[in-house]
Amino acid sequence: MSVASATSPSPPPTRDVLRIVLFGMPAAGKTSLLGALGQAAQLQEHLLHGRLVDSSNGLAELQHRLYDDLPRRTAEEVVPYPVVFQPFSQEPSGAPEHEKLAGMLVDCDGRVANDLLLHGGDLDDRDSEGTLAHEILAADTLVLVIDASASPTDLDAAFEEFGRFLRLLEHGRGERSDVGGLPAFLVLTKCDLLAKPGDSLAEWIDQIEERKRAVGTRFRAFLDRQSKTDAPLHFGRIDLHLWATAVKRPALAGAPARPREPYGVAELFRQCLETAQIFRRRRWRSRRRLLWTTASIMTVVLLMSALTGALLLGRQPARQSQLSAEIEAYRLRDGRAAEIRLAGPKARLQKKINELAAFEYDAGFPDLPVNDQNYVRDRLQELRAYTAFSEKVRKTRPIADARTDQDLHDIEQRLHDAEVPSAFARDWTRTEAVQERDGKIRDLAAMRRAVDKVEDWYRTRQREGNRLWLFDGRKTSGANTPISWTSWLTDVASLIQDGQKPPFPTDDKVPGAGGVTDAAVLGFDRVAEARTQWEEVRHNLERVRDVSLALGVATDASRPAPLQIPSPPRFTVADAARRSEELRQAYPQFQKEFTLRGLPEAILGEVRAAARESYDHAIAAGREVVLQHLRDAAPGSDETPARWRALAGWLEHPSDLESWRVLVLVLSRLQEPTPEEPVPALAAFIQESQFKLEIERWTLELPDDLKLRPAGEVLIYHAATNPDGPALKLAPAGESQRDAQRHVSSYVFRAIGPSSLTYRPGESFAAALAMKDAENRDWVLSWVVGRSAVYQFEHVLREPLLHRKDQSLQDGKPEKEVIVTIAPATGVPRIPDLVPIVRLSDR
């Protein structure tokens, strides 16, 4: 369309206010996008590269509703939100006032937008103040909003409507002879919905980029198909950009959801403001030229051709000369080497991109010499490619955050995926981004070497620790070989001391791995596992060492042996307080660590034997205290059940046995996994009013040295059951069995008739078995000896007296090597360890 036939342009909007219009279908996310901008203005000024002032507090209201789950649909056809943007200054003194940008963000009702999309008429039909059509035609930047999570069918439908709308908009702007290159951003919203369960941050970003590529490809293909059916436009062309946003960050692998942190929103609106400002300048320059030309025609009709020619011939070279000078000035300060012209932070590079883009958008650009045009386009192409490459390198996960080999592999893969475009491969070799990428690849190799080294260091000490813990040297020499505790303790001390000096301190840097510290290496999963396993082995060694030293099985001049208890009178209950305190000081973890569970098989025998010997000595001292309390319980020298029951009150809180009980309980645990504590056992025992005894089988072991054999039945006497004879009888059952290795013979007797009886404290109880010697002389084994006259059923659990049949019991000889085993095992109750040999008259 020629200038002469063009209609007068509509009155321009206020020059100082940049108008950014959001347009889209219902529920596409337009209003939420503005609410997210309010959030970004508070939390992400570093991404906005400036401060955004919400002049009407409208964005703050949208922000509140969005992030406090109070959504509200825009009900008005258009809703303006005035803002002021203060870019961060590049100068130390700060930005001057005139660099502030006044903007108007215009939201719309999606239903009105839908109606406009379906309307096939001219936008001028609706071009009246306060309408969406008016705002679109007055826009400096247009934001087309589309739901990124929509189905392909819905996307195609939206593309068709957007394509028809954009073509309609281009025609409407062309009819007004509006300047070409209106910035339009096709914005994908709700990108948080693209995240899949278990996705990492990088994988989510990849999902977004893939959706951008797919949407961009489909939309451009649609526009290309549409353009083939329409005539070319001379004015009003639209410059389309693609963007992706989310009003919140989803939950990702290794990171919780961040529901109040927008993604891509700050960067989008920063770009919108920058492109709007560039477009506004171009639009006003174009309109000034158009108005000036129209006024010239109206005032000087006869000289129109000459003046127009003069204008075209005079102003164009001047503008060309000015634009060429600006490009030449840019070229001079840009630097020839890539590492210089591409140096600096992202903001600096983006500023250069904006400057070059302004050259390319300038109306005089097509008339510049080809060399100047090629220079601008080449530098723009390089800057955009470099910023994309640099962003990939920058977004690569820090090596120090890697915890697994897969993490390192993923980082390496992403670094290799960040390829330098072949056109720039030679020039970019020394640029910051390429150097950073290559440095990270070297750091990866150094990290792997460090991880292997430290893991092997811990594994070596773990293997040596296991060898010491299992006492492999003893296995080699034979199971009965005594343990060389002195040598073992020396080896353990040396290994533990060596294990406290890892290959490097945790605050140092890994050699050759840039900023990666040794702490990152120690946090690597293989290293952490090896370290934990070594620490477990070290703990096991320390436990064996402490148990053996405390019992006196092993000796060390610097460590006491409080659990090595001598026999009375060298040890009394009064000595227990000192020893228990010594135990707490030297072995503070003894309550938890000093048990039989988890000790190596090689030392169990020695530990049990040492603990049993000390336990017996401690029990002997405790019995003396019990005997004294029994003597004090009642006057006279008669041992009675009542006298025993009188100890119940003292046994509830025996303060004189407090420290002694600590020692005895530890010694008990070093013999049995779940031992019975002596004091409670005695307290419960003396409260019993009767005991059931059951003897079904009696097994007798006789040493060969006695040269005796049974000559009758086992007779058990209990006058309360049968005052005239034996209460129970057990007859021989089967042949004897001889154990040649132990030099003993076993004889089994089984009950004849009744096998059980009830025993009450204080009743008499005994057993006897007739014997014959080699000369056929008569002997008797009598079970009549026990610690207490009140609990005589213990007699059958102790050693018998051997005497001639015609001798009295006083002439009998105790036979400790004669062993009786009664079945069932619980048939005769066990007398508590604390029951003393009762002699009440001895004071």
C-alpha cells in the first residue's frame, strides 16, 4: 500500500508508557502469569536485572490470590496494571532517573479473547477506547499465552486460532501503515506440569526445552502453511518469539517442591520490556517520518515531488551515515578475539545482543552496506549461540554435588552434549564458557581418581581390621593356640592410629579438581560406604580390646582391669564402689558394649572363662552380705522360712549392693546373652511357699578312677510325701555308656511310679544310691549336702558323699567329679546364686 493512499495513523499511546498486552484463551494462565511476576519482583530481582514497582498494587493482589490459593477469573474485558521498571545500573553511581521505564501490563478476559479469535472481521471495527482490540493495536509487545500441558489436539486448535488472529492483526496493522516487527511472545505456561515423578532439575529443564521445540516447530509449520495462501504484507509484520514459564517449581529428585518460586517469569517480562522499548523507538521514528511527510504534502502540494525526493535523498543517507557510525563504534569496542568480545556475565552479553538487535530492527538497516549488515547478523548469531552454549555449561550440575558414579556420568554426558557449533569451534577455544566446560571435564577425571584412592584407602584398613578381629593368626596356628594379646593389642593400636589419618583433611581441595573439596569426596557413596564399614570394624576392634583389658584377659599398663575380681577376702562388696567407678571412667560405653553378642568366636571361650571366674568371686562376696542380713533378720540360730522371707524388704533396695550389682550384671552378660540378675532372683525365690519337683530320668556319670558301679535304685527321700520310706524311685534303664576320651561311664535311671512331689521350704530332702566296688563291697552315694537347711532339694544338684554302707554320713567323702543330670531340665528348681552356706551361729 502506498503512502499516498494510507489512512492517517491512529493517535499513538502516551509516549513514555510501554504497553504489553497478554492475550489467550480462557484458563491459559494469563492472570496467573501476572501474579507470578508480582512474586518474581520480590524474590528474583537478580533475574529481572532491576526493580519492578507495582504502581497500583494490582500485581500484589494477583500474587496473593495465586500463591494463597484464592484464584479469580478476570471479569473485565481488559484490566491494566501500571508498573515502573528501574534497571540495575552498570555504573557505580546508579541509574539516572530517565532510565526508568514506565509500563502498562494489560490483562484480558479469556472469553473476550476467544470471541476475538473467532471473529473474522477487521480489528478496526472494534478499535474503541477500553476494548481488547484497541489495546492489541496499541501494544508495543504482545504476549500470547498457551497451556504447555495441553494435548496435541488442543494445541493444534489453539494454533489455528492464534494463526488466524496474527494474520488478522498483521493486516490491521498493515492498513494503518504501522511499523513492522511487533514483538510477540508465544508463552508456554504451567510447565511445572511437565515434570515426571523422579525427574531431576536437568531432566525437567530438558522436558521444557523439548516441549518448546515441539510447540515452536508445529506453530511455525502452521504459520508457513498459512503464509502460502495469503498475499505478502508491506507493513505490520510481527516478530514472533517462543518462551516457557511456570508459576512454581515442582518437586524434583533430591529437591522438594518450591510452590512460591516462579520459573522463567522474570526473564520473560524483562525481555518484553526491552523489546517493547526497542519497538517503541522504531514506531515513533517511523510515525514522525510519516507525519512529517503528510504535513509537507498538505502545505506544499506543488513541491511534493521535489520535497519528497529531497527528503528521501537527504535524510536517508544521513540516517545511514549515523547508523553506520554507531555500528562502527560498536565494532571498535567489541574486540577482535572471541575470548574478549564474548567475555563477561550473561547480563553483559544480553546487553550486546539488545544493541545489535536494535541495529537490525532499525528502519535504515536494509539500506546499509552488505558488509555492515553481515557483521551485525554474524555477531548476533554468534552471541546467541554462545549464550545458549554458556547457559548449558552453567546449568550443568556442580561436580561437588555428585554422590554416585551415575551422577558423574550424567554430568560428563551433559558437558559433552554442550557442543561448540562447528562454525565457531576454532574461535571459541579460549572463551570463558569453553574453558569452564573443559575445566569441568578435567575436574571429573580428578574427582574419579580421588574417589578411587580414598575408597581403596578405607577398604585396605577394613580388610586388615577384619583380619585382626577374626584372629586369623590363631586360626593358622590352631584353635587351641593361646592368643598373643600383647602382639594383637600393638597391631590394633597401630591400625586405629593410622585410620585416623585419611589421605587428606576434609577442608583441603582435591588436587586437579578445581574447587572440589575433599569433603565432597568423602560424601561420595562408595567412599561413604567404605568409610562406614571401616568405622564399624574399628569399633569392633575397640570393643574386643576394651572387654579383654577390663577382664584382665589382655593387659596394658595404661588401662585398668576393674572386672578382674579376686576371691574373698581380697575382694569384698565394699571394694565394688571403687571398681565400678573405675569401670565407668576407663570404659564409658561398658553398659552397651560389654556383652557376649557380636564378639568373635575365637575369644568367646577365654571371655566366658574369665567372666565366670570373676563372677564366682563377686558372688562369694555378695553371699557374705546376704548371710549377715539373714543373721540380723531374727534372734537365735534357727534357719527358718520366715527368717528368709524377712529379707524381702531389704532386697527391694539393697543399697549396700548397689555398686556390686553393676559389676555382677556386666560379668553375667559376658557369660550368657540374657542372664538372670542375682538380687531379683533371690527376692522372688524366698517368696515361694512351695516348689514342684519332677524327676523322670536320672543320669549318673562316674569317673573310672572310682571303680564303682550302681547296685540298685536311686531312692529319693521326702518325709512330707512318705514318712516311712522313699518318696520316689528310679530304676536302672539300659546298659551303661563309657566315654573313653573323658574316662567316665554314664548310667541312666528312670522313675518307677510317681515322678513328682511338692516341696515346702524347711522340709527334709535327700537321695541315695547303693554302689558296689570291684571287690563287691557295699558303698553308698548320698545326696545330703546343700547350702541351706530350708531349701534341701538343692542336695540332688550338688556333689554327693561317698561312704561305706556301714559308715555314718559324717564319715563320707564329697565326690565333686560325680555328676548328676536330671530330666526334665527344670524338674528341680535352681537355687539362686546369692544363697550362702548358712551358718547362723558363727558370729
